[in-house]
Amino acid sequence: INALRQLGELKIARIECGRLLAREPENLQAMRQMAMIAAEQDRSSEAERLLRRVVELSAEAVEPIKDLARLCSNQHRYTEAVSGFRRAIELTPADAGLQLELAHAASVIGLMETALEAYSSCYALSPTTRAALLGQGHALRALGRSDEARDIYRQCAQHEESYADASWS
């Protein structure tokens, strides 16, 4: 099923996944695969239904929680995405990527304190993540902490990959 998905054979992957689920209706991996196929086929409501079922059956499995949060984020349902990313972070607090996704979703809906905390956590976990450092600057600026933001932007401007955004900010 994974190989078929990677080859872009979503219809065949869906059929094979359906066969597997017919034999093993509680197979969480197959359910998650079916959800990912549904999402790739723009069948969001089906993907969400399946992911919610997987999360319900396996509350401590972080991957389906992340998938569900990302699905919500892709649908611009950022409040739900923030909640999902927070839940996933409770299970894997050292995941810098999750911190960055939380920060982005939070900043979109104006939860700048949450965004700042997540950007800071991401940068602490992965100091090479320049997007996290730049995000800290943006969050600080949005919170009216311009002096601190300026210091962060100066730090960003020292790095080629974030120079333009930091200089503009």
C-alpha cells in the first residue's frame, strides 16, 4: 500500500487498503493508510472520520494525532490544529517540527504567546531551524516587544538563509 501511494497509484492503494480492512476491520495502520489516501484524494471528511477513529482506538499513538492536526491545519481550521499539535507535543515534547507546526497554526489565529513559546521551544530543540528564530521575532513584534524582536532579527540577519526576511522585518 505504501509503495502504491508513493507511485501515485491511489486508486489501487485504496482498493488494497479496503481489502485489508475487510479482513481486519480494527487494523489501525490500514485505517490510517486509508485516511492518508482519502486526504490525498481530497476526501477530507472521510480522512478526518478515519483518523478520529484511529485516535479513539489508540489514544497514545502520536502519528495519527499529528495527521489529524495537519489535516485541520490544511483545511484552515487552526483552532483544532493547535489543539491537536498540543496533544501530540504532550506525547513527544522533543519534536522540534511539531513545535514549529504549532507555532505556525497559533500565529495564524493570533495566539501570539502560544506561537512565541512554540517558536522558542523549536529553536531550543533545533538551533539550526532559522524559521523558528525568525518566527520568534515576528511573534515578539506582534506582542509589542519591538526591542526584543529587533535583537532576534539581527541574529537572523547573520545567517544567509534568513537574511532577507530578517532585514526586511
